[in-house]
Amino acid sequence: MAHFTKATSVHDWLNQRLAVDTLRRVLATEYWIPKNINFLWAMGMILAVTFGMLLISGIFLLMYYKPDTKLAFDSVNYTIMSQVGYGWLWRHIHGVAASVVFLIIYIHMFTGIYYGSYKKGRELIWLSGMLLFVSFSAEAFSGYMLPWGQMSYWAGMVITNLFSMGSLNFNGLVEWIRGDYVPGDAFLTRFFMLHVLLMPLIIIGLIVFHFGTLRIPHVNNQDGEEIDFDAEAQKYLSGNTKESKIIRFQWDFLSKDIMVLGFFFIFFFYLVFYHFEFAMDPVNFDPADGLKTPTHIYPEWYFLWSYEILRPFSKNIGLIWFAFAQVIFFTLPFLDRSPNAVAANRRGVFKYWFWALLVVMIGLSVLGKLPPVGVWTKVGTVFAWSFIALWFSLPFVTKMEKPVGGK
Ligand code: HEM
């Protein structure tokens, strides 16, 4: 057993038992961050904080929500919104955070793609990030079922129908997932369980894993420079902080993160107080009705691009390309054949590839919201094929790229 002495303070008492000083040094004060990064590197922290807000606001909502098809709609739209003090505020915070978290996830992902931060030992950061993306999608979808409005019901119907696998007619699988022939009580309670317990647990585990994958390769930097972190740490610790290329995570980098977080909060609470409706579909303010199909069923904005890849094709082909869109981002570190982990503007054809992907995904999202009629179906088909073609071309585009030295 270790040797314990009489503690001189609470800190000393804890330190002898938990090595809190070592922990703080490894995780914070001697966790090194490159100097040459910009505000886009604060997105990860904003995501962690937004997830925290979702958890806290969710706990308050959970105190009054009723997972029962006869009570759910009123428990949200009547009890929480008008009977409980500040219930509306927690609901708006939860709804806006659920939407904004995807905006930040997309910025975070595209920052990673732009700077090639999924390469050279950073593959696991990317893969764990993608698992987080999928988990957040499942979390958002299951949460969307809970108010039991028209869109909850019909989006639940459409998405679970996908599991029939087109002409393979796996109807048994669809019924097994729903626990019934159509979405009903069993469906609502199992999505409730997923939303408030299983998915949050998985997300917390994945966030810890994502942070763990960052520890050894460290974050990338704007110049794609391969920094010798041990040598730079020596410089920093010997007092040569100006010449060192790195800073401490706590409080050097954290103070910058907190400033960006401040700007984010202004934007976030502006939405919560003045524009919360953008995160809430008006159709979902009608109670679920299995006999009345809404004229136009569409998902939340963050799923529109993949929904639009499903729509223009026949049932079976659409399903194949939809599945392709769900998994293809996982393969990015392996499809990109170039050794250059630098900003896209310093790379060959990849810089056009990057902007083309962004434009195509925004285009698909806009089209996904429009009814699939007339010319929009044709435009949607062109965009869907462009998305697919971009991914197929990636290995060839990057294989031809000449090596670019980091600055
Ligand atoms: C949703 C929860 C997520 C949280 C809380 C989170 C958190 C973080 C944090 C704190 C960092 C370090 C600082 C920074 O670069 O921002 C980071 C880096 C990174 N994350 Fe995430 N992340 C999440 C999701 C994702 C997703 C969906 C992806 C993409 C698939 C991703 C890919 C990356 C990559 C590639 C890096 C390394 C950036 C670099 O080396 O410069 N993350 N993440």
C-alpha cells in the first residue's frame, strides 16, 4: 500500500489518494496546443458545452414529460409550455440546442476536412467523431418522436419503413422495431428510453473516447506543420514561451475558447428568446393522427441532404444511395490518398473538391425541403449524382496530388 502522511489541506488529502496534481498536469496544464490555430478550433469545446446544455435542459423537461401516446402531446405543449414556471424556457433551450448542435457539428467536420485533420495518426479522431455524428443523429431522431405531433408520427413511420429494405420486404423487422404494426405506445416508450438513457450514455462514452484519441496526435494546426511537441514543451517549460510553438491547454488555450464560447452564447440565446420557432416545425403542433398524412413529410434541416439523396431514385436504388451517404464519411481518411495534412487551399484539385462537396450538400439540403415535383426532381437527381461522383473521384483526385511540405 502507498505511504500516506497527515494531510495539510483538502487538496493534499485528495492528492495523496487520487493524484489530482498529476491528473491536472496530464489533462490540462501540460496538454499542449499549437499556437497557430484559429477560432474554428473552439468548435469542439462549443459542442461539449452544447451537449451539456442539452443534458441539463433535458433533465428539467423529463420531470414533466409523459411517455404515453395519450398524454405526451399535452405534457409538452400544455403542461411544460404553459403550466410549469419557465418550462417554455427549458423547452426552447433544448429545441434550439438540438438544432444548433448540428450546425456546429457540420462546421467542426468541414474544418477537419479542410485542414486534413483526419490523416497522419488522426484517423481515430475522425472515426470517433463520425460515431458521434451517427449517435447524435439517433439522439435527435428519437427526441423528435417524443412530443407525439404529426411530424413525430409520420417521420417515425417513414424512417422505420426504410428498414423493410425496399423490395426485400423485411416487414417483420419494421414491426419488431416499432413493437407494433404502426407507431404506437410501444414505439413511443422505446424511443423515449433511447433518447433519455441509452443514446446519452453512448454519447458520453464516445466524447471521452474522442478526447482520448486527441491526446497522442494532438490537434492539427492551420499550417499543417508537424510539431515536435516534446521539444516545444521543453522550450515552454524552460521559460522560452515566446519561441515555443505551443501553449498550455489550461488556461492559455481555454481562455481563448471561453471568448469564442461567449460569442456563441450571444448567438444561441438570441435564437432561444427571439427565433426559437426555427427549431420547431409548425406541423408538429398538431397532435399525431395515424389517419391524416401531412401533405409533405420532411425531416429536420440537418438530415435534409441525405433525405434528398433517397428521394430522386426508385425505392431500391434510393435506399442503396441513402445507405452510401450514411457511411461514406467514415471512409474519408482511407479514400484520401494524398499525404498532405495541410489546408485545402494549398492542395491540388482537392481544394475544388472540398468546395464542391460543401456546395452540393447545401444544395441537397435546400432541395430536400422542396416538394419532389416538376423541375426540382431533376435538379435533385443532378445534385444526388454529383454527391456520389465526388466521393468516387476522391481517391483519383488525391492520388495525383504532389506532396506539400508543412511550413
Ligand atoms: C459532437 C460531439 C463532438 C465533440 C464534443 C467534439 C470535441 C472535439 C474537441 C474538443 C476537439 C479538439 C479541439 C477542436 O479541434 O475543436 C475535437 C477535434 C476534432 N474532432 Fe471533434 N467533437 C465532436 C464531434 C466530431 C465529429 C462529428 C467529427 C467528424 C467526423 C469530429 C472530428 C474531429 C477532428 C478531425 C478533430 C481534430 C481537429 C484537429 O486535429 O485539428 N468531431 N473534437
